Amino acid sequence: MIIAEVVRSGFVESTHHGVVAVDGGASIGDVDTPFFPRSSNKPLQTVGLLDAGLVPREEADLALISGSHDGETFHVERVRSMLAAAGLGPEALRCPADLPLGETPRNAWLRGGGGAEPILMNCSGKHAGMLATCVLNGWPLDTYLDIDHPLQKALADAVSRLSGEPIAALGVDGCGAPIFAISPIGLARGFRRLVEAEPGSPERRVADAMRAHPELVAGTGTEDTVLMNAVPGLLVKKGADGVAAAAMAGVGAVALKISDGASRARVPVLLAALRRLGLEVPAMPERVLGGGLPVGEVRAVV
């Protein structure tokens, strides 16, 4: 189903298909077919880390573990501190070496002569949380990304429990960690359970940490950060390949997938879905440029 279109100079030049799952409202498209939620799975996995015994130094660490950070200095230093608290160094990370995800920190890092490092990779917070959990349980560190590792089994159990459905398929995410396929409506259901859980529960702790520290979930000025700052109580987590999920207690939850993986359609569709739930969200136009000037936009048609 077409859920977004690209308009240039008043003419529709491209369209994007996809699905929008709404837990608490009307969904659009086939929301029961499993897909890989990519990094939108992270908050559910963080609940699994807490279930497995993770004791964060402070609740803010849960936001970084659940996030896809931009590689700003405060992100990298927090990952380093999390590892040190577990008696580990950056060499323990098994995510691939990368440059900062955010354009500003990436350019600053390169100007300073830096190169790709695992700790700069946007998933290094999640990996630090995984390693800390392994240390606490006495689990092997070198193989913590193996699908048969007790850590990954615990995370799969958490994703299945929160989504309310079995894991449909297993894959390898961009960071090298296992990724668990569930349905879009299952992802929305899981996010709603996070925000509507009892205070102090693992689910609520993750949701509260992310909403209290949105800059640790993504970065300065990114879509997740802007939305959570603008709409108190809203939980948001984007994922690669055109995925996003959001929820608010007492209102509902949404999860979306742009079929061709285009990130440019993600924000307009997410904003439209949140408005369908009755939320007031800020304008975040996805502009189409011509000659360096705005000549159109990517807009939702849901």
C-alpha cells in the first residue's frame, strides 16, 4: 500500500509502500507479516538485559543501551564508562569499527585525525550493556553475539514475551548482533507494554530512561530526540531500513515499515500515524531540494 509520496515542484515523482501498525487504532496494510525491526527492537532487548540481571550504574545508561547514538563525545565517554564499570575496555566490543553516525561528530572526528573504531559505532551502547550483563552472570564474553549464547536466548525470550508472539526468524543486524523477526503489530504491542507497565518494572524503567534522556537514545537534534522532547510522555525509537516505533500510555502505539527501506519517508509517516492517535506533534518537514532550495516535500498519504 502506498503510504508516502515524494512531491517535486507540485508533481508526484516517487511513491513509497509500507505498513503502519496501530495498537489502539486502525492499522494500514498487512501488519501481521513478520519483519526485522532493526534498532527499534533495542528497547525490548534492554528489558531482556534487566531481566537477566543487568544493574546499570544509573538509569541514564538504559537510554544509551536502548539507543542508536550519533557518536557525540558524551555518547562515547558514557560507553567507555559503562565498560570500565564492568572491568572491561573497548577491545571487548564485538561490533564493527565505524565512524560516528552523526554528520557533525563524524566531521569533527575526521578533522582530528581519527579513524573508525568499534566504540564509535552507533550500537556500542547496546553492546556495552550486553557485555556488562555477561560479566554479572559469568557468561562467556568472546561469544556474546552467538545466537546460542545464554544472553541472546534471554533477549529473544524478552522480545517474544513483550511482542506477544514467537520469534518468526533470526538474522544478523548491522552491528553483528542477532535480530529477531516479529510482526509490526507485535512491535507496537511491545512498545505499548513498555509505557503502560508498572513504575519500577524493567519495562517501565527502560521507557522512563529513554524519555528522560532522549539525547542518549539518538543525538542532538535527531528525530527521536526532537519528538520525545516536544511531546512529554512519548517513547520513540527509529530503526534502519525505514522502521520506527512509538508509544504513549493511555493513547496507543504505532510501528511502521517503509517497504523499500527509505529513511526519507519514515518521519512523515510516523508523524501522520501519531496524529491519527490524537497527539499534537511538531512539524518536521522532509524537504525535496532543487538547486539547493526547497521545491517540494516527502509527505504521508495515510
